[in-house]
Amino acid sequence: MLRIKKVSEVMGKDVYTSEGDFFGQVEEINLVDNKVDGWKIRVGSSFLSMFGGARGVVIPHQFVKSVGDILIVNKGSLPMHEEPMAFAGTGEDSEELI
């Protein structure tokens, strides 16, 4: 059975990614026309470097997979570290980009 939560019940809840990593805690909820538009999340220490040291981010509601005892956000919606360029070729001196 679907149980509708009050906004005040969700404040301070822990937020995890779809991969199970702790992401942070709900700090604020953005409402537009009486509907949830986004979630302001206070980012946990393990994700601070991904956001250039920002202490919080706003996650659009469409990227929230579940709201219950915790919030689950889609990890694919989060920015990822850029990977270094990989080189293809047979030898060490190859300059060909993939």
C-alpha cells in the first residue's frame, strides 16, 4: 500500500545512490505548484570531490528512484570523474587515440 509522506518527514533522511553508496542527507525540498521539483542534498564527504568542494547539490525529482526510510537517487544522474585518455596501438610509442 502506498503511504504518502509529509515533506517534514523526509527532511534529514539519508540519501544513497542506486549502487548503495552513501550520498548525503536531505537538507531542503524545492516545491513548484505544490509538487516536488528537486531535492537539496547535503553531500557526504566521499562525494565532495565530485562537486568541486560544494557542500550541497540539487537533484531533480526525476532522478529520485525511491522515497521511504531513505532516499535512493539514480547514480547515472551524478557527474562522474573524467577518465584519462586511453591510447590504442601495438607499441608503447603509439599516439593513436581511441
